[in-house]
Amino acid sequence: MGSRQGEARAEEAVGVTAGAAFLMATSAIGPGFLTQTAVFTGTMGADFAFPILVSVVLALAVQVNVWRVLGASGRRAPELASAVVPGLGKALAAVVFLGGLVFNVGNVAGCGLGLAVFGVPVAAGAALSATVVTLLLASPRAGSAMDRVARGLGLLMILLTAFVMAAARPDAGAALRSSLWPGRLDALPIVTLLGGTVGGYIPFSGAHRLLDAGLRGPRAMRPLTRSAVLGVAIAAAMRVLLFLAVFGVVGRGGVLDPANPPASAFRLGAGEWGYYLFGVVLWSAALTSIVGCTYTSVSFLESAGAPLAGRRGAAVAAFVAASLALFLFLGQPVRLLILAGALNGLILPVTLLVTLLAARRHDLLGGYHHPRWLAAAGWAALVVAAVAASLSLGDLRRL
């Protein structure tokens, strides 16, 4: 009996760590992720492989640092921030919550546009998807349900994109050569991809899920690290497959539609069926991004001291309803989305700095000693994140 219970607990732990990895990855893989990858591939061609490689390495440094330090401390990000700098946690939670709310407008829009491929009115598709997310996150077993949805839709997106990539027949050799020796170097794609993969609330989505599941303390470092690496690997796999699919199209002289670059890439790569597959991928990407954004934004609010005991379901419903109402009232407000992108760029260096400072505080980490080489990698990523923040400030000045 005892051995069976132990095996059940081990299987549950594996399911939670995999679910957290997929939650982080699918939070990153949203409508912006798809458009961003298609646009950069269209302008840079094979040379875009190099920014992808560099951004993956930097994202690993950020993700592993954040997850290990939060896990060792047993604190969510706002709680840890306030322990390092009193009052910083509430300010951080407010910015993340605001940025998450605005980003959810784009995610809700993505759900509507994904279902519109199959003839569903955009507003109806957005409302239906928002209702699904609300019921999912307000359910008594929201954690396990969220894990299953993130894993299922994450794998579906990867498989469908892999099919389109195979149909597009990209020159993989040219892409591999350019990943190591590009003909063109550009810093903007690197910082953009870094912010889109581990910016804002994204690196904390999976970490908060693991903390909520009770995975914390110095003894949890191995599963925490595996989960963090898996999350970055899943997002990277989707990025690479999408890049190769678009590269196969543009490499044969295909011209992307500037109004919807990823949709045109799927259609040009795999015909009319490719366009329908894009609808499924876009809806899946947007829905899982709503899940990750809502869960993490509400957890930030809760960690900052908001009285949500017994009211988490109501908070989730209010957050999703507000995102839907903004979309229905404003459409897809470009200025708000630019503001949210700027906030994301500003959040990453602050949260990473707090994490690296906390890594030196053994009193906060229960005796855990953070590896020096890992901290050094985190400081290097912080420099790049600071560059991204300066670019975001330019967006703020133009509003």
C-alpha cells in the first residue's frame, strides 16, 4: 500500500512539474509570439536563426535563476520582492496586474480571430473562449485542469506547426549555418524575443504554480530546474518550428501578408488546410495565454496582500470579464498594447535584479546556496533585459 501511494505521489509530482513547464511555455506562445516570429523571419530570412539561439540561452539563464530562487525561498515574486526591498512587492504586483490585464485584451482578440477562421463571429468567439477560461480557473481542481489544458493544447500547437513546417520544406541547412554564423546581426530581435519568452509575468507563471503545489525548499531544486529547462525548451521548439515553416515559405519567394503574416505563412506553406490549421494554433495559443496570464496576475495580486481568501474564483472571473469588455468596447487598442509591451520590458530587469539580490540572502533561502556560475549567467541576461527596458521607454514616450 505504502509503495503504491509513493508511486502515485511521484507521478503527481511529475505531472505538476510538466504542467508548470507547459504553463510557462504556453503563456509565452500567444498571438504576439506568432506574429513576431513571422515578421522577423520575413525580414531576416535564415539569419533570424541566430537571434533565436541567443534568446533561448538568455531565457534559460533567466528562467532557471528565477525558479530556483523562488522555489528555495518558498515565496511568490511579490513576497520575495518585499523581503528584499520593503514595499517593492506591492508596486511590482500592481504593474504586473495592469500589464497582464491589457495583454489579455490581445489574447481575447486572438481567440476570437482564431475561431473566425471557421466562420464564428469574432465577438462571439472571444466571449465563448473567455467563458471557458473562467470555468476552468474557477473549478475546484483548477490546478490539475490547468496543467492538462496547457499540456494538451501546447502539444497540439507543436504538432500542427511541425506539419506545416514539413509541408513548407525549408532549407534547414541554411538555417543551421546562420544560427552559428549569421550574415546579418541585429540586437532588436534578440531583446524582443527575450521579453516575449520570459518578460513580464511569464517567468513566474510556472514558478507560482509549483509553489502552489507545495514544491519548495532547497530539496526541490532538481525538479524545479528540470521544469524550468523544459518550459524554455517547449517555447523554443515552437519558435524554431514556426521559424522554419515561415522560412520555407519566404525562401521560395512567398510574400507574407502584412495584415496577418503568420496566417499567410500557414496558407502559403500548406494550402487552404494550412489556413484552417492556423486558426486552431492561434486559438490554442491565445486561450492558453489567457489561462497563464489570468492565473499569474491574480496570484500576484493575492501575494501582495489582496483579501482574496475564498474569492479567487470571483477574482478570476472579474479579470477575464474586464479583458473581454475592453476588447468588445475598444477592439484591439494598439496604444494599450504598446503600453503593455513597454511595461513588460520594464518588469523583467526589476524582477531579475530582485531575484539575483535575493540569491545572496541565505536567510531568505532556507540554507540554499545559489551557484555562482548560475548567478553570473543571470547578471549577463540582466544586461540584455536592461537594453530591452530602454527600448520600451521609447515606446512609452511615443504614446
